[in-house]
Amino acid sequence: MHPEIRRIIEAESQAILNIPPDNDFEGAVKLIYRQVHQQQGKVITSGLGKAGQVARNLASTLSATGTPGVFLHPSEAQHGDLGLLHPHDALLLISNSGKTRELLELVTLAENLHGDNPVIVITGDLDSPLAQNAEVSLFTGGPPEICPLDLTPTTSITTMMVICHIITISLIHMTGFTRQEFFKRHHGGYLGSLKNQ
């Protein structure tokens, strides 16, 4: 294997291993369960740029596994899409810096609309404004980017994705979500073809 490829794989793997296991994953999952499965709300995910793509993926994966999720673009929220947010919804915001202006504004807008939507944040900085405004903050470990410029979101995105997987899998366990329920939501493609096997 080319040395640079090995270095990238090892750095990404180490970043995953450095995600703090004492993050309040249980608190985040219980919060989502309460808002969605007990109070009939949904998870509103949001982020900007590459973190926004992670947030969009999380909303889709949650919905496919029995926990309704919707991605809300933080800029579009300022132009009417904030109407997606209902009183029992939970906000799950993703920002490596924890300082993304549009997400900070989204928190303020949500407070003005309903006043008490709980906020979960996935971030690389627990001292950031977003983390300080959250009911639950989940720390990525703040890994350095494997990008040679130390700028392109790379390793940080890997850790965000793993944290999202922890949330999703934990909710599958908590809700008792079954293969039968999965197939009711996934009729097409290869996965849909497995329902009769």
C-alpha cells in the first residue's frame, strides 16, 4: 500500500477511536426518543457546507429507521422554511467550529418561534457558542484534518458521521425497530428486494 494512503487510513481510524466514549450519547438519544416517539415530534437536522451534508444524511437515515427526520437548510430557514419546526421537534445541529453564524441565528429564530425546542449539537469545540447553547453537546474529539492544508473538512466529517451512526443505531435498539418496519419504508433497490428473503 502506498505510504500516503496508509497514513490517511490510519489518521481517520485514530480520529474515530478518539471520539470520547463518555459523550452524553444516552442523553441525546433519550431526548430524541422523548420528542419524537413520545411527543410525536421529529428531528430537525441542520448544518452548512460539508457538515450540512452530514446533517442531511442523518435526517434521511433516521427516517428510514423509524425516527422521522427532516433537514433544514439554515439559510432557507430565514426565508420561510423555519415553518418546518413544530413545538415538539428537536434540533440537531452539526458544526465543527461550533461558531457557524447561520446555525447560531437558527437557534435564535427557533427560540423566537416556539421558545423551547431542545438542541443537540455535534461539534469539534465544546467551548463554542453552539455547544454552550445546547441541551446536549457531542464532541468529535476535535481531530486535525488529514487534508494537507489542514482546511478541507475531512477527518472532522468522518467523526461526525460516526457520531450520527451511534445515534441512529441506539435509536433502533431503543425503539425496537424491526426488519419488517424497515421494509415498509424501503420498497426499492437492492435493500427493498431483500424483504421476501
